[in-house]
Amino acid sequence: MSVKRETAERLADEELMPLIAAKDPEAFEVFYDRHGGVAYSLAYRIVGERAAAEDVTQEAFISIWRSGARFDRTRGSVRSWMLSIVRNRAIDSLRSKAGKAPKLTFDDDAVLEQRPSEELTEEEAMRRETASEVRGALGQLPGEQSKVIELAYFGGFSQSEISRMLGVPLGTVKGRMRLGLEKIRGELAEGLA
Amino acid sequence: MTDNVHDRWSEDLAAYMLGALEPGEATELERHAEDCERCRSEMRWLTAAVEVLPEAVERHRPPPRLRESLMSEVRADARAAGVETGSAGGGVLHRAGSWLQGLGSGSHDWRRLAGLALMALVVVALVGYEIGGGGSESGGSTTTFVSGKAPGVTAEVVREDNGGELRLADVKKLPEDRVLEAWVRRDGEVEAVKALFVPDREGNASTTIGDMRGVDLVMVTTEPAGGSEVPTSSPIATVPIPQ
């Protein structure tokens, strides 16, 4: 039993999840169309290869399709949950390929601007604004802070590994991560004020 | 929880949030955080900073073959699970929408609320959203059904034997010439509940439903004073009643 696509399109992500858990392909297709782009982009950012990014994205979404009921709305948004699954799978993929170095740039403004304006929903526009704020915040971070955040989140390196890679004390890595995240958080809070 | 213990773990919170702790360390921190409100509070604060990181990556369009491959696998899974696929057949949500359109509104709100009603039914089926079941008296029983995740008004129907009580909360103040009217769906037909009601100052409202037998959906609309024979506005609340 499946819903019509136009009906599913009107549902929020949180409302789609029970349908996906009930194995509704139309609901899942809408879910993929909403988030497949950012999921693939995140996977590509982490693994650095299109074929591997496709594999990661496909595995992540199949995992969601087969375990959609595991989403717990008390622990955050569906999108964040989905992206955490993509990240974890991408990091696993990266770790399986020894010596893979992550890309370390956030210069995506030009690419975003190239997207057709008619694709911009209000929600997507807000995400762009948020993305812009994050890039701004990251751009303002001292290089040593943004580097440890990127190595950890996009590179999948532990703080101990980062300490060894950069040749700085572990406590310094901890401090840089903390200061960097707090600065981003502060920028977000200011943006909402 | 002493400050020293908290401080020791607090140093690792950012790394934890970024997934940069070793698995054993992460488990230990999680165990500590269960009893440390300060750590949990700091984690909540930092969560937003971490969740926006993937939003800032350079966007790339996934190749169309990824969608095709994914949906092919998904539809095969659905077929194996006995789920009707494709949109031509409609499905239960479509039929609910058609029924609601037949009430005379035909607006998108009706279809959306039909969707919400179905959502609540699915939730009932999946996680047992039905509440209550106790309160038996003289062989009777009480069961409470709650509305789906509709924004704004919350609604519940407390069923007792063959009757029921509809309770609403967070209802906005109505214009003086409007009232609340409840409707039930029974055997696919919509019937007005013969009682009009209005919310109190706190936004609470309730009315009695005399006969709940065979009812699979309860809805509330705002209507002109004196009520209507058929709904003339989109429902402000819907409560599915699993049969």
C-alpha cells in the first residue's frame, strides 16, 4: 500500500518516516529527492571519488529504507540523522582505503550559486543561508581550529591521530576543537538572534 | 558530580561530538554524561554546530543512475514485502483524500490532513500509539486515541464503551460568529456530532460523542454559529480511531 507522490511531497520528513518504515517506496522516493543531493555531496566530500560517493550514498539510503523505524525524533531532525548515517558510512569507506587524505576546503559558494533558482524552496534557501553562515564562521576561524574540525569530521581522524599528524599536544587539539565549535555555535546563535 | 570529574570529560566533548574519540572513550563519556547534566547541556549546545557542518559542503548533483539503482532496489524490496508500488493505484492515503474532497472542500488542506490521519494510523500500527486501556468499570473499558502530529491544536478521543469524549487543547480563540463542530466517519460516511462547542480561555474544548460504534475517524472544523450540515472549512484536528 503506497501513497501518491504528490501526497508524500506535502508531508514533513518526520511524517514520511513511518511510511518508509512501512515500506512505502513513494515516500522513500520523496525522501531521497529531498536529501539525496546533500547526502551525495557529503559522501563525495569525505571519500573524494564519485564512484565511492555513489556507493556510500546508496548504502546509506538502503540502510535507512531497511531500518527507517529506528529514527528517534527525540534525538534530532531526520536530515541530521540521515547525514550522520552517510558520514559514518563514508568514514568507514575512507578508512578501508589506507592513506586517503580528506579534502580541506569550504569554497562552495560558486557552485551553490550556479544552481537554477527555480529549485530553491524556502527550506533550501534557509539551508543555504545557514551554509553561508557556517562557511563564514569557518572562514573566520583561525586555521588551526578549522583544520582540526575538518580532519575530525570530514577526515574521520581521532583526536589522538590528529595530534600525531599535526605534531601538537593532545590537549591542544582538544582545545582547538572546542574553541572552533563554540565559535561556529556562537555565530549560529547570532544569526538566529 | 564533582567539578573535577566534569572538567575531565568536558575537555573531550567537542571531540566526541565530531566523532573523534576512540570507541572506548566515547562509550565512557556517554556513560558519564548519563549522570552529568552539565555535560548533556554542553552537548546540546554544541550539537547545532556539528549538525551544520555537512550543510556547508560543496554541492554536487548525484548522477541519475544512483536514483534509478536505489529505487529499483527499493521497489524490489517493497514488492517482496507485498507492498503495492507505483502511484497509479493510489493507496489508502489517496482514497482518504478523495473521501475528504467529497465533503465539499476539495482543498489541499483536506488532503494534507488526510495524510496526517493516515500517519497517525501508521504510527498506531507500528508503535502502538493507542493509550490507556485501563479504567474498566462494570465490565466497560476506556481507551484514549490521540491525534497525529498536526501542528497547533492537539486532540484526543477518550472512548468509553460505545460513547466517547473529544478533548482539544491549544485551540485559538474563535471569532464570535464561529463555533467548533465535530464530525465522525462511520462506514465511509461523514456525520455531524450533534453538539457545538467553543474553547475556553486556556484554549481547551471538549464535547461528547454519543455513539462511537463503527467510527474510524473523528474531526473538528470551525463552522458558523449554529453549525453546518456538512463541513465548510478544513479540519483543525483529526483523530483516527483504529478498528
